[in-house]
Amino acid sequence: MPSLRRFLRRLLNVVLPHRDEDALSRELAAHLALLEDEFRRRGLSAAEARRHAWLALGGIEQAKERHRDARSFRWLDDLRRDAFYAIRLMRRSPVAALAAILSLAIGIGLNAAIFTVVDWVLLRPLPFAAPQELVRVFTAGISPATAPAAVTFSELAAFSHTNVFRDAAGVSTTTRVMTGRDLDPTHVVIARVAGDLFSTLGAQPAIGRSFSRQELAAAAPVVVLSHAVWQQRFGADPAVVGRAIGIDGSPAVVIGVMGPGRGYPADADLWRPLTAAEREDDDRDLVVIGRVSDHVPPSRASAEVGTIARAMSNGARTAWVEDLQRTTVTSVSAALQTLLAAAMLTLVLACANVAALVGARAVDRAGEMGLRGALGATRRRVLAQLLTESVVLSTAGGVLGLLLGQWALNGLVALAPVAIPRLAEISLDGRVIGIGALLTIITGVAVGLAPALQLSSETLTSAIGRTSARATARSNGRRILVGAQIAIAVVLTTGAVLLTRSLQHLVAIDHGFSPDRLLSVELSLGRGFSGDARQLFRELIAGAETLPGIEAAAVAMRLPTQIVGVRTAIAVVGEARASATATLRPVSPTYFDTVGLRLTEGRAFNEADLPNRSRVAIVNAAFVRDILGGRSAVGARLTASLFDGTASIVGVVSDTTPGAQADRPALYVPVAQLGIGGGYLIVRAATDPDSIVPSLKARLRSVAPALALDRTRRVAAALEESRAVTRFSTELASGFAGLALLLATIGVYGLTASDVAARWRELAVRLALGASRSTALWTIVRPCAAILAAGAALGVVGALAAGPSLQSLLQGVRATDALALAVAPLFLCAIGLIAAILAARRVLGANPAATLRNG
Amino acid sequence: MPPSGDKSRVELLPGTLELIVLRTLTTMGPQHAYGIAARVEQVAEPPFRLNQGTLYPALVRLEQKGWIKGSWRITESNREARYYAITRAGTRALAGEIDRWQRSAGLINRLLTNEGD
């Protein structure tokens, strides 16, 4: 107990170091007085008595030091004192301290926030067991060579028997309508499974069970639900297993529910075994996933499936495997790599800044350290002091970084495209924070400790005398750092400007039709539908048109945003040319008015274009240009592989160019003359389209109760989705560019300030000898201007070199865009010059005579 | 330790000073630091001069352990001084400390005697 009691007392004295000081002084004074009394009584003079008293006590200060050592923890007390000293130093030069803290915070926090989002959106490992073992099998024709394609059922069966795969399964998706008791008819993406997909992935249902071997073999009518569908359509009912549902009218039983974010493909709503008929069809539409056996390299798996595919096709087709993770992110890998590079560059910038700022302070303090050494401070003690200062700085930067990072992450998540998986779980990436903190803090500590490491070889005079010489040498190093910073910032800012221009271009695009206030309702009549589709379409249009708030309504097989569709071979009657192909677009008569496509020639369809009348067609401008060679279309007749007889062209409409894509030759035909099993009801609202959704759905439900109406959305939303990746990349790139700009500005300011500090005396002499203020200002700013120009030039070269990697993200703007290449360097140079002038003005404001006296 | 030119000054073995202070306070009652130092120098045989500043760490340690307690009083010569008195915990601890010292001193003595043969 006494030792614990003593420990606590000592701790208390660390916190309150002055608590006993007064009492101690008083006690020692009393002790001396008693000694003096004694010596005087022995007959010594007053002065002699005082001297002997001092000797007997062994020195007041020494006694006090011994007392302090015993009553407190010396090292802890030193630490406390150093920390307070560090804070005092920071308050003496708040700008430099703030700049260093900010650089650390950016390096640690903001960078981590941006990286976390990139990582989360684009780089998350697949949510399956041992994802590195999973591969996807591709096939392609050898001669003629064709693009990578999916796999047929018979190929899958052959691949499954090799020993390179422990497990293999195929899956193909299609859209169907799900019905059931207490369920609104709903579109669902069905994944049809061949082989044991779930055990191949190592992802089993969270509720219920997976397909049994027998169920897979017999194509039993059983389904596994995705977590999202279970929540949205079944109210997260835990007793959902065993429930009967209908899929396009056929009954099926729910046997399991997957966990959130599990299952493959990610957009599947439910899984069911591939039916016998689908196996018979042997369509090339299976995405085949294999789990390679232990110690089998992908190259061997590729060779094996390639051999099998060639054997099956008499050498016409080959096959190979690719890492599943990589195939799921290929579409965005260019953007991913660009942004990762940007994150690395930002971190480099932050480290460079910390090094420059802490280094500047170290140079300023070489004299102080020399003095301390001369006064008897041990090297260890000085190291401890500098280390404490670095840690205080880093802690401030780290805390600020975490705050900034969390705040930025929330902002970024709000900006992100809707499809961030497991959004609720997203949090700052600990590893990224760790790496950022480690790099910046190590940089800061290493640079900060340099003067202490030099101390051993220093003598007082050399340390103080050489300060200015070393400052010049150091500042050359710092200039290179700042030049590099400018170059990096130019590269990043140029990228951001390019992406911004691309985005502006996308927003200002002419889609060819007018997407405002357009609402589309996907219509899937499905196999269960037995009535007259044409009659149903007429009733749906009539029902929608008579609703208040709706200006027009039409039915079409494809939306005007979908250029790709059903292709048909056509031949123009009386022309010798070989047949061409066009996209077949069945539409109702009101379609062109509803979506806002301009009729440039002839007439639109009307109610008289009925099945029993002569076939009519309308072509688009691309058709006239590419197939008719620009000659007049109206009156021409043509045949098509997808319908019988000949059709007369009665009109020409303008092209539809969603997202500035070029339209293809298209053949519009009346839905009345060509039956379709589904499509879209398109309505144009008088005001906000979202506000009429409930009344529209109610009206359509009364017309056709069995119709699934869940895919009702604004047409403009589809256009926005197509530029979501560009928009998000732009936002992230702008974020990095902003950080780079901030760091480069801090760097330039820091460079100028320390340059000025090193040349303070020289400037003062110049001013004292009558140099004008503007001359002196120029003397300071000139080297900065040179660095800015050199860095900017280097940056432009870098931006040109990085251009190709960015081009895939750009639309309507070239990577070598002159404006973008000019904006960033000019802006940075301007910022840099302002920073330099601000720093220089501080010196010039001082009195030169005072500078010379004190400097 | 600062170097001292005074050869007659003796540094005590570490830890012994605390024992000496406790013992002095038991036999003489409450004493100030000078009084303790004077007593030590007086009983020493042959006489030696203590570096009186070295008393202070020992006093702090004892006080922090709760074995002695200091209070300000006026001396006979009408000067103020801080008097230390042994506490009850200190009295209890002294017995153990003495026992510990005698055992280690006895061991050292025996070793030195045997070595001397």
C-alpha cells in the first residue's frame, strides 16, 4: 500500500509540478538559516557562516532537483514540459503549424475518405468464400474469331467433369413477372441455375436451404429469394419458406432466402433450377463460374477448358477462364486505376508538405539545438523533446484528419451513384487511415528529428554560424519538392477539369427526343397472358390519356433511350443492293408525339393502320442516309425478315440520340400490324411526372389487374444513370484535385516563407541600401515564379502522358483539350504567386534596421 | 550527483538514509531536516559530515509513503522550520525495515569476515 500511495502522489506532482515548490523553498531557506545560526555560534563571520551553510547543504538548486526527482516522475514531467513547449512553439508561428497539421489531416483523413469510397464501390472482394479460387469461363469462335461469349449447357456439362474445377455451375438471367397471394404482380430478375451454384460460390441461403441435387436434376419448381426481394415484397417474413408463388403463371415454392448482398449475379431477385426445356435449347447464355481445385493455376484451368471446347466443336471454338473478381470490375477498371493513382499522388503531396514544413522549422531551430547542446542537454534529451513536438503535431493532424475524413465520407456517400452495395456498412477504411497516418507521421518525425541527430557533431558556434548556409542548401531541396507538388497538382487538376467538361457536355446533350416529364411503365404480358395484346394496349393508352395531368400516352416495344433492339434484315423493293439490317421498333400511332420525335416527311401512323390494311412503316434519318442513300423515302416499299409481305414507307422521323449516341437505321411499324409480347407504356405528364404515378397506377390496375406495374420510372432517370459513373468519377477527381490544389498552395506558401526567412538579412541589407520595395519583392518572388513555371510545364507533360487512361471516361472532349490543359497550370501559378507575394509582404512590412540589429 | 571537492563528506548506502531518518524521529521525537542531519553527524563514529541536501529526497519518499508527516513550527531559536514526526504506519514499518537491515548487514558482515580469513 505505501508504494501505491507514493505512486499516486508522484503522479499528482506530475500534473501539479508547482504544488510543493513554495513550501520546499521555504523549508530550504529555514534549513540554511538554522545552519548559519549554528556556524555563527561557533564564531564565524556572517559571510563565512553563509558560505559554510551553503556547503553543508550542498547547494539549494541541487537539493531542489533531488526533491523534484523523488517527488515526481522525471521523464513524465519532461514529457509534459516538452508538450507545452511544442504547443507554445506552434502558437508562435500559427500559419506554419496550421499548414503542417492540415497537410497531415489531408494525408490521413480526406484521402482515406475518398479512397474508402473508391474501394467500396469498385474494389470490394466478392462476398464469397475464398473468392480468389473463383473463375469465370469464357468461350469464343476461333475462325472466324468472335468476341468473348457465354457458355452452352452441354459445354458446362463437359467442363464440370474435369478435375481442374472442384465445382462449376452456370447461371443465366431473364426477367419474369412474379405473382402470389398478397403480392402485387412484380417484375423479377430470375437467375436460372445449372449445377450447384451456391456451393460453387460457397454462399448458402441465410434462411431455409439451397437446391438439392435431385431438385436441380429434375428442374423442380422451387426458388431461392434474394434478401432484397424478401424484404421489399415479402415484408421480411421469417416464415416465407414453403410459400407458393407464381412466375409468369407457373407455380413455384420458396425454399430459401439469401443473406444481404450474397448470391450471384448481384442483380438477381430469385434463383431457380434451369428447366429441361431450357437445357434442351442449349442456348449460349450461361455465365459459367468454376471453383478451381487446390494448387491449380488459372493457366492450367484455361488450357483444360480450351482443349475440351476445341474437341467439342471440331476446333471451331475455344474457351478460357478469367478471375471472377476482375471480370466484375473490368468496366470501371480504367476509372478505378486513375482514381487510385490520384489517391497515391495526393498522399505523396501531403508527405512532401509535411517534410517541407517540418524541415523548415528544423532549419530554423538548428541554432537553438546547438545552444541546448552547449548548455549540457544530452542528445537523448533533445531527441525526446523533438520527438514530443512531432507527436504533438501528428496527434493534432490525426485527430483533425479523422474528423475531416468522417465528414467527407458522409458527403461522398450522399453523392455516390445509388448502387453502392451494403451502403449502411460503409465506414472509414482503417487500413487506409493507418497507411496515411504512418507515412505522414514517419515523414514528420524523421524530418523533425534531423537536427537532433546532427547535434552530436555540432559545436555551439558551428551550429549557430552555419544556420544560414544550410538553410540555402535545404531550400534547394524544398524547391524541388514544391516543383514536384505543382506538377502533381497540375496533373490532378487537369484531369478534374477534363471530367467536368465531359460532364457539362453530357448534361447539355441533345437526346433527339424530349425526356422531360416522360414516364415509362414496363409492360410484361408474359406467357400467362392469353388475351388480345393490341386490345390491351389500346385500353391502357385510352385509360392513361383520359387521366387529368397526362398530356399524351403511347406504347412502344423499346424506350427512345434504347437504341439497341431487335434487328431485322430488310430489302428495298426495286433495289439491286444486298439486304441491309435495321432495328425494328413497333410503336403505337401516338408514339412520335408523346416522346417528341419530329416527323420530317410524310405522315405518322394513325388508327386506320390496322392488321387487315396494307403494311406501313416509318423510317428514321439514319435509315434514309445509310440504306436509301439519302433519296426520298416516302413511297418506297420494302420487305423484312421479321414480317410477311411488303410495307410502304409513309413517313420519316428524326433520329433518337440518347446520351449523344448515334442512332442506327430504324424501321418503325405500328403495334397494330406487328404483335409484341410486351414493351412500355410511355406517358408525358403536364407537370411533375412523379406526382401522377399513384393515379396512373390505379387507373392501369383497373384496366389490367394482372399487370406488373412496379417498373414505373422517369425516362430521364435512365439517361442520368448512364452518366452516373462519369459524374461520380468527376466528383471524386474534383475532390482529389481540390486536395492537390490546397496542398500545393500550402507548399508554395511554405517555400516562400522559409526562403524569405533564410534571406531575411540579405533583404534587409538591400532595403537599407535603398532598394525599392518592388525590387525587393521581385527578388523574393522570382525564384518561386521559376519553380511554379517549371512545375506547371512538367505537370502539363504529365497530364498529356496520363491522357489516354482518362479518355475512356470522357465524352465530347479530348484528353488533349487545350482549355483544360491551360486552366489548371494558369490557376495554380496564380495561386502560387499570390501565396508567394503574401509571404513576402510580411517581411517587407518589417523595419529593416530592426531586422539587422536582431537578425 | 554533483561532484564535491569536500573529501570528508560521506555518501550513505542507498536506502539507509530512510532507515536513519525513521530511527532518529523515533528516538528524538519530531525534528526538522537540520535537526536530523545534526543528530546523524553527532552519533557518527568516527564523525563525518553529511551532504544535508540528500536528506530531502528521503523525506519526500517517506512522506509520500505516509510514514512521516511534516508540519510548520517555531524552533527554540525563534525560527520557523518544518518538523517531521513519525506516523503510526511509520512506526510499524520501522520494525520491518530494521529487521531487513540487520539481516542484510549480518550477511555482509559474515561474508567480509570469512573473506578476511
